[in-house]
Amino acid sequence: MSEFWTMGGYAAFIWPAWGLSVLALSGLVIFALAERRAAVERLRRLEEDEA
């Protein structure tokens, strides 16, 4: 199991790359959800203005 964590001596490069990837993807998901929420709100306001 320790071989997995050391990644054959490349852990210093692999784990930060994984961490940055997870961080970037999480940020994109959060950004997309926030944009969707804002778009739904804009649509709701536009539909209210037309009615």
C-alpha cells in the first residue's frame, strides 16, 4: 500500500497535480451552478415583467 502513496518516487509531482485538478474541476462546477442559478433568476424576472 505504501508503494501506491509514494507512486514509485513521483508522488511529489503526482499528488499536487491531482489536487490542482480536483480544485479546478470543483471551481468549475461551483461556477456553473452559480451561473445557472443567476440565469434562472433572470428568466424568472423576465417572465414576471411580461405578465
